[in-house]
Amino acid sequence: TLKRGEIHAVLGENGAGKTTLMKVLYGMHRADSGDIYLNGEKTVLKDSSAAIAKGIGMVHQHFMLIPVLSVTENIVAGKEPRRGLLYDHEEAVRQVNALAEKSGFSIDARARVESLSVGQMQRVEILKALYRGAEVLILDEPTAVLTPLEVQELFRALRALRAEGKSI
């Protein structure tokens, strides 16, 4: 059971099924048995789009970013702000900067992803999930590729998200 504003860790040996469980909770795999309840209601997550629509976001161990695009372009892809029929890039940058500040992340919204450190790329992935409305954030092995300083920064940011009522 995961309640609003809680941070949980799933521990186990290699091959124990931690990532598989997270992928089931994100709609990427079907469960062989058991049920998922979200806000007290039994739910079936047929794919990740269904999970996103229900406020579940996932940051995978191997990031799913497009290196040649900017931080902003990666975060808003598929949900771009518009001015009439056109993509409003300045509004997108404003929204990403506001979200990053609110979430306690320091990141250059205009930087190309290919120029970022691994820790910064992870922040982009987290911001991408938050931009899509994640209330539950699933992180698959979030510290595996980070330096000790980046781990401290990640934990500080996760505590800030918990204080906002996000569940991790």
C-alpha cells in the first residue's frame, strides 16, 4: 500500500522481479495474478498511457530522452503548449522553468539533453513525468548511475516532492 506523500523502496536480489513489478504498476506488463487498486478502486492498466492518465509516472533505469532535443522539448513532447495552431516554445520554457523551480530542480530548460550529466538527465525524466500530471512516481533503480552528490540531490528533491503530496 502506498499512501499520498509516502516514499517506499522495493528491495530484493537481482532477478527477484522488482523492475517487473514496477512495469506492471506502470501498465507495461500484465500481471499474472493479483489486483491493482488506485484510490480505493480496482483498476486495470492496459498500457502506460492508461497509467499516465491515472496519474502514474515512471522513470526507467535507462532514460528515454532524445539527446539532440532540448530539456524543454523532451519534457513537453506530445503535450506542447500552443498559441493558436503553433507550438509556443517560450510558453513551454516558462512552464518547464516553473515546474523545475517548484520541484526543487536546478536545470537549464534550453540546454540540449546531450550536454547534461546523468543526474541532470534523470531530473529531466522526473520533470517529464510531473509535467504529465504524475501523482505517483515510480523510479527504477534511481541511484544506480548517480554520483554520491547526485544521490543526495535526488533524495532532497524526492523529499520536496513528498512534501507536495506526491507518492514515490
